[in-house]
Amino acid sequence: MPEDRTPDAAKDTAGPARRTPGKGAGGRQATPAGKGLGKGTGSKGAPGKGAGSRPGGKGGRTRPQQAVVAKPKPWGLIAAAVAVVVFAGAVIGYAVYAVNRSNADRITAADQIQGVQVFDYAAGQQHVTENVSYQENPPVGGPHDPYWADCTGTVYDIDIRHENAVHSLEHGAVWITYDPDVLSQDDVDTLADVVRGNSGLMLSPYAGLSTASDLDTPISLESWNHRLGVDSVDDPRIQQYVDFFTYGTDADGTSLYPEVGASCQNPQFAANPLPADAGSEPIGSSDAPTTDSAAPTTDATEPTAEPTATTAP
């Protein structure tokens, strides 16, 4: 049988055209699955990068490094804190100083008060009606009037009779005297505030205290066998003396005055006090036998030693 010699072109009309697997229209190779259009040809013919690819490597886009700015130190807060610490230190330091100074001024016994003169008049002094020339000025012991001056916190406005005042010292009183020509009324009022209403105390002017006395001070405090002169009403020793010598005892509890338990009350004398230059008069009540005059000088009527001044240890 003769071979069919019909050209291939004629055969193509007989049926649909067949495509070569793997090639698209126009004979181009089909893009394999899983690959997109990202690959192209670079300007120099090198394979390009797809749209999903980023320059700079595997970690994505690299951010530009930012300069690290150090935070400013809070100098204001630091300065404030330092100021608080310094202030607190100053307050604590002052408190310690004040406590130390207070402790330095604090005393625990009568013999620690600086400047106190000590005498040694024996107990059992005579009661006399004559005026007495005392060795100390103001006096601190010795013969005295049988009627004591009221010492129940009494403020006198005259220089009271010294013989009556010494009798009050024998009962445990403290007699505060002042020079009326030196102290102001405000100073006198300050002393009166210490005395008024406090049993065992009395206050009176004392003529010539700054010039005629042996103390040469405008203020003096007397108790039996003890005396203290000061220059100012602000002297802390005034209160110290009052605290330790009013009905006082020494460090071992021994009384500093002879007649323990004797009264300080004599309202008649408080109402009508005798002036310093007056003679003896019966006023109130007496507590002992009386003689007209003091006995001749004996060991019992004069100090047994020269006065000494005590100082704080």
C-alpha cells in the first residue's frame, strides 16, 4: 500500500494542535511552581531580587544606630538632700550641746552650788531683846530676837529687823535680800515671783547691800550658816540656793539648820513688820526663853572658822 505522503501541515488541520509540555505560548518555558516573578535581570545581567526580598541580609531592614543621650543628674534633689542632712546634723549637735550644758548646770547637793560661803554657828543660840552687831552683813546666825519674822513666802517692802530675820533662819528659812538703790522694780518683781507663796522663803530690801556689806553684791541669799551673793536676778544659782537650802539637808540627809520642824508662821509680823532700826517688840508668839542681851562672845555665838566658798566639783 502506498505510503501517505501528506505533509505534516496538512495533518495539523485534522485535529487540535498539541502543545509541548513545559512550554507556554510562544514557546517559552513555563515558570515552575513555587517561583514567582521576583527574579529578573539586573542592570548588568545578574539575577535580580524579588519584591519580597530586602537588602541588608537575613535580619530584615537595619535601623540606623541612634546616639545614646545620658540623663542629666538631679543636682537639685541631691543638693536638697545634702541640706537636709546638714540641718539634721546641726539640730542633733545643738541638742547634744544643750543637754550637756543643762547637765553641767544641774546639781544634786547644796555643797555643789558655786560661791556659797559656809559658817559654823552652833545650834542653841540665845534669844535676846537688844540689837545685835552681827559679824556678817547680812547675818547668817548668832543671837536673835525671840519673835521670828514670818517666812511663809512673805515679800516685805521694808528692810526688816535683822534679829527677827535671823530667828527665821534658825527655823530653816531662806532670806533673800536686795539693794533697793540698785535693782529695778522689774528685778524686784522677779525675786518676788521666786518667793511669794512658798513656805520657808522671805524677801526684803537691805539698805547698803552693794556698798556697806561684806559681799559687795546687789543680791544676797542667807540661810543658817550659809550665804551667797549674786549680781543679777537671772543668776541660776538663786533658784539652786532656794531649792537646796530651804529647810535644807546635806548630801547625807543631815539638816542644815538647827530647829527642824519649827514654824515659819507669824502673821502678826507679816502684817506689821519691824524695821531694821527698831527695837525688839513682842509680836506673835515666842518659842524659847529670852534674855535682855546676848552673852559674851563664846564658841557658841561666833563662827568657829573663817567663811569659805564652796565650788562645784
